[in-house]
Amino acid sequence: MRPTIVIGSGDGDLCFLARYLLDQAGFETNLQPEADGIVVAVRRERASALLIDGRLPDAILTCEKVCDLRSQRQIVIVALVDPGANAQGLAFLNAGADEVFTRPVPPTQLLRALVAPLASRRLIHGDLEMDVSARRVWRASMPLYLPRIEFAILHHFLLNPDTVFDRRTIVRNCWPNGVFVDPKTVNVHIGRLRKRLQARGAPDPIRSVRGIGYGLQAADLLDVEGGRGGV
């Protein structure tokens, strides 16, 4: 049985082009022209991904509802917005979308985002572990869900565990290109990341350096259970 990707859009050209490309890549597709049917289709078909069009009414709310299903399984969410719709793009990211593209976008780019995430790679630091391709995170062997921006920040930190980054550098590496983000917004997302990583009483893994920025605590301060944990 081939995995299913739901396409939520009233744009016929987008739907049929995406359906053709995904069929060639080995995926079933479920076309939903209205927001009401998207969540039902994702749940019923046990979809592995969703392509959602920002032109649909209640698209952001629908994105949030699909994100709620991630406690059951991995679901990749890719959103498409119109030129100049920066606020909507940020709203999609805050709602949990993995990627946001602005029209026009090459079909192959959409395909890669939906079915070909980053090459398989494991990053480990103390009791933190990340599977980049599966977009999964563990703390002391316990699985955690991180929204797109928090995942990107932690990923950036894990790639450079001994470095402290200023806010502008974090924005440049963790937000989509071409989107204006006030550097103070980084503080909010760092706070959310901290809260999720400390959800079970674990020590704070984020290091704050006054006047400079943020990074990770030393690995030996995080490995509190004497092991890195597993899948």
C-alpha cells in the first residue's frame, strides 16, 4: 500500500500537477478543495504529508489541527502562500508547518519538501538526540515534538554545540529566506524550546550569554542519566 499525501487546495492546476508528480514518486494523493475535509482526510488516510494552500479559508486553523495529529505519527506539512503574504507565512510556521513556499515555486521543490527531507543523520549532545530526516527529537530517551522553528533552532545548535550565536545569526539560519523577523522574536522561540526540552523536569539545555546570545550547555551537564538514550 502506497503512502498518501493530502493536497488541500482549490487550485485545479496545482492539485493535478502535484498529483502527477507524487504518483510518479510512488505516493497516493487525496485532493481536498475545502478546509473542512482536510483534517478528516489526513486522519482517515493516515497521510504521511499535507500540502496546504494558504488561499483556503481557515488554512492556519486547519494546519494547527493537523499538527495535533502528530502525537500519533509523523506528518510533514508544507504550506503555499501568495507573494507578499509574509504574515501568513509566519503564521503557518508558528502553527507547525515544516516548510512554507511563496508562489510561484518550482514543482520539484514542493516534491522534495514533501517526500525527500534531509539526508538521514543523527545528532547527539548529552542526553539530546535528533533524527534529522525523520524530524524527531529525544531527551533522555523520551520522544519530544518540536514545531518547525524550535526544531530548526535546536538543529542549528546541535550542528555547532560549542558555539554561542547572536539573535540575528539564529534568524538567518533558522527562518525562511526573505522573511523579516524582529531579533527579539528569537527570545520567544528560545523560551518555547526550553519549555519543551524541560517538560519532564530535565535541566535547562540552553545556555544564555548576556549581551551575546544563545547556545547549548556542555554535554556533560546534560547527560544526567549516564546515557544518551535511544529510539
